[in-house]
Amino acid sequence: TQLLEQSPQFLSIQEGENLTVYCNSSSVFSSLQWYRQEPGEGPVLLVTVVTGGEVKKLKRLTFQFGDARKDSSLHITAAQPGDTGLYLCAGARSGTSYGKLTFGQGTILTVHP
Amino acid sequence: DTEVTQTPKHLVMGMTNKKSLKCEQHMGHRAMYWYKQKAKKPPELMFVYSYEKLSINESVPSRFSPECPNSSLLNLHLHALQPEDSALYLCASSQPPSRVGQYFGPGTRLTVL
């Protein structure tokens, strides 16, 4: 059972375009984390959101946590080739063991110059 | 210092070999993790250590043996691996609980011949 549905799976855009990646679930999460991973490297934590309705901005990246804490989105404005990578959302569920994150299937983003 | 280091970066081993992967962090984190990641897929949790004690084993085959000598170090001992065990092995750390976000190392690219 895939508890965190991430979409789209692939995204190929031109430099300067905007994009949004979604993570949806029927389960409530105590926090939602977004990571970016480049080939041959480990994922890098971009942001953690913990409060329903929370919005966080990191330069051209905007992260939102749904009011019910079941979904999240990542919006990138004016994408650049350096944004290329695998984007992963991961949720920590209340009541589960320490350390167990539920990962989405990932979005492979390619930004063409 | 927000760095998690892993050695070696690449490892090629035969099915009869014994080898170890090493991970180190100096962020004072008390939770450390081993993940296995196949290409373009999300990381799969293998083990979690919390306060130097094994708290989660995701039904990993016994040919993988984790060890946490102290709060900064995490090892993964490998023995009699199979070709399907070839993958990127990632170490991560965090303050428990993981809802605050995890910091990943660059990974060890393992190839089993």
C-alpha cells in the first residue's frame, strides 16, 4: 500500500517555467519533509513542515502543508537547470516507531537550458 | 557541521566476501539510519538506531548486520551478499524523533558480482 502518492513522476520543463509537485495521502502526518537528490549523492533536506496550513519559502521554492496534514506541495518559480534532480516527499506519522518515514515515489525533474 | 560522511564511496565485492560500510556524524544526533536505494526509487529503510540501541529492523536478511559502536558511528557489515543487493546504501542521522528531518550521507555505491 502506497501511503504517500507523489505526482507527477516525471517532469521535463524549460528554464524559466514554473512547476508544482504534489504529495497526497489519506493518512495524517505529524510532519512532512521534502528532499532533493542529485545522481550519485544522498538526499538533501530542503524543508520540514509540521503545522497544518503552514507555508514555507526557500528562495524560489514554496512548500505548503495541507490544513488536515494529509497533503503537501512544492512549487518552484522560474526553474533553473540547477534545480534538476529527484524530489522526494517523506512523511512522519504519529504513533509509529521513531525513525520511520513514509516516502513518496519521487519526482524526477529535468530543467532544460 | 551538518555533514554525514560515509566510506567507502564505491565498493565492489564478490558473493563470498565480507566487507563493512562506515558512517559518521558529529551533529550530536542520537538517531542513525541505514537505507538501501535502487536507481530512481525512494530510499528503503533497513535499520534505525536510537540512543545507540537498535530500535527498528525492517526484516532485513541476516547477511546485513548493523553495529553502532557509539553515538557518532554506524557500521553495516556485509557477508555473503547476492547480486540483487547491489544498490546505493545511505546513512542518515537525526534528532529523535524523525519528524524533524534527517540528514543523509553521500552513500556507498555497492556492486555485488
